[in-house]
Amino acid sequence: MDNAYFVHSSAIVDEGASIGKGSRIWHWAHVCSGAVIGEQCSLGQNVFVGNKVIIGSNVKIQNNVSVYDNVTLEDDVFCGPSMVFTNVYNPRSAISRKDEYRSTVVRQGATLGANCTIVCGVTIGRYAFIAAGAVINKDVLPYALMVGVPARQIGWMSEYGEQISLPLEGNGQFTCPHTGARYRLSGALLERIEP
């Protein structure tokens, strides 16, 4: 075993899995042989990572999450406890649909709250925030704050993780009080303005 990352004695990491420096794999987790995991990641208790999974760096996956085949998590994604990914849109026990997996992409910095469900085949935009218990069944815009079943957008979130106050400042912008980062609403999209 490579000492560049930590694997708890109860965890299983199949031969062939790629795990980046500084990552930590905790109690009863299972990482399949084809998985690719970046640096400085944390996989909590009872996490499963499938063969056709790509996980970027600094990703936090909390307890009881299964990341199934055809899911990609970019850098800095947070997966809350017991949230759910799917990879077959119309599963039936008696019908094999492994050749029908739909790909799901979670872009950099997005947060997936506890017990939310991500229906396969969607893309979740950069720094989007999915509230606890929400069900995502369509693409999500960058910085969008999504709640409910099915999820609907109720606002915007900063990269720091604070809800952006509306209406915006007189110039149509919002300045994060924590970081000084500025954001502008441009049509139906929120964008960060480099300071």
C-alpha cells in the first residue's frame, strides 16, 4: 500500500484504484479497482466508489454515500451524509441496463446536501448548492440554490457558501462580506466578477 494516502484497516481498496496523495478512506469504505480519486479527499464511513468514477481533489464524501459508475465529481465538491446518486433512469430488477448508464457531472465547488438525490444524466454547475433532501432531476445552473422535491431554484449562493442577498446592490452586483468577491446577475445567470 502507498503511504501517500490513508486507508482504515476495515476499508477495502481494490487493486488498480488510483488514489491521490493525502486522501483518507475511512471505516468500511469500498473503492473499486477502476476508480480515480484525486489528492486530499476524504471518504467517510461506509462510502462506496464504483469502477467508472472520477473524483477530483479536495472532495469530501460524508458517511453512507455510494458514488456509482458514470459519476464525475470535480475538485472541491462536498457530498453530504446519505445523499444518493443514481446511474440508471428506469431500473428494473429483472432487466439488465448496465449498457444504459447515464452520466452525471458535478462541477467544481458544488455542495450536495444531506439526503439529497441526484437523478442520473444531469450536470450540476460550479458552486451550486443543493439543499438537504432535495431531488435533482434536471441540470443545475452555476451558483444556483436548489430546494424541494422536485428541486426548484430559490436563489443564488456565493463560492464561500452564503446565500446572495437580493435585490442586488445599485450596480446590479453583490459583494461577499467574507471574501470580497463580487458577483453580477447577467440575464438568468450569476457570474463572478474578478476583483
